[in-house]
Amino acid sequence: MTRKMTKPALMIAAAIALAGGLGMSVAASAQSAGLSAALSSGAVGEQADGYMGVAGSVSDTVRKEVESINIKRRQVYTDLAGKRGVTVQDAAAATACQTLSRLKAGQAYRIGAGAWQTKGAAAIALPSYCASAG
Amino acid sequence: MKTRMIMTAGFAGLALGGCIQVKAPDKPIEINLNVKVQQEVVVKLQRDAQDLIQNNPELFPQ
């Protein structure tokens, strides 16, 4: 009796999970659609503090996306910092070494309080603490 | 402590050879460990950072 009840319940749960997964993937791609254009044009860029920043003129939608991403980034940095016993700033800065080094030509970045720069063909000068990072 | 050791070594040198001169540096020896520690922390975190980016692609759009 119980077993008969479990099977449909499982199927319903699987259907919900599938729908949820699909919904999430749609939301994720919708989120990056406007943003990826702003990223490749250099209107939105990566900062050495581990967060994204608005370097040029962007729509309110993109601006809000950047803010929303930064809030979520802060959360994952905080989790990592707690796990490794470091400050949130260190966790964020370490991640920035990665995000900065994988930038493509034409994308914007900012080191410290400096001005926004556009990545050219050459590799960018990473902050000194990234020097020996693999 | 350090100065004392250097002085002792100097005196020992004088007593033995008489011609060996050990000069204490004019400036104190400074070892900045903070930079190294900061660098080590960031280097160790690099792998975590890579995982973080891979596991949260929606937070790190390219």
C-alpha cells in the first residue's frame, strides 16, 4: 500500500524538480543576455576587489543585474572565507585574480581605486598578490 | 638578542684571528612577513576561487 503511494509521489517530485531545473536554466540565460553585451563592450567590468562594476552607460536592468550578482558574490565569498579562516576581502581578492586573468580583449577592468581600463591584446598587470597564483 | 649574537660572533672572531672584522649593519634588518603571509593566503585560495567560479557560473558571466 505504502509502496504504491510512493511511486506516483516520486514521479510528481521528479516532474517538479525537472520543471524547476528548466525554469532555473531559462532564468540564468535571461540574466546573462543583456549583461554579456555590456561585458563584451566594456560597459560592465571586473574589479580587483572581486566584484563587478559599471564602467560605462548601461540600462537600469543591467545595473540591477550587476548589483544582484555582487550581493550573491559577497555571499559566496563570505562562505569561502568562513571555510578557510580568512577575511571576506581576501577571499574576494583571490577570486579577482581569476576573474581578471580570464578577461578577453575589449573587456573592462579596474585595479584598486584606479580608472577603468580596457584589456588589450597583452595580458593585464595583475595586483602583486596574484603574482605567484597558479 | 640578535645584536648580542652578532657581537659575540664578532668578539670570537677578534679573539681567534685578530684580523677578522664583523661589522654590524647600520640599519636594522627588517623582514616583512606580512606581505608573504598575505601572498600565501591568496595563493592557497586560488584553487578555491577556481572552484567557486566553476560552481557558480551565473555569478561570473563572461
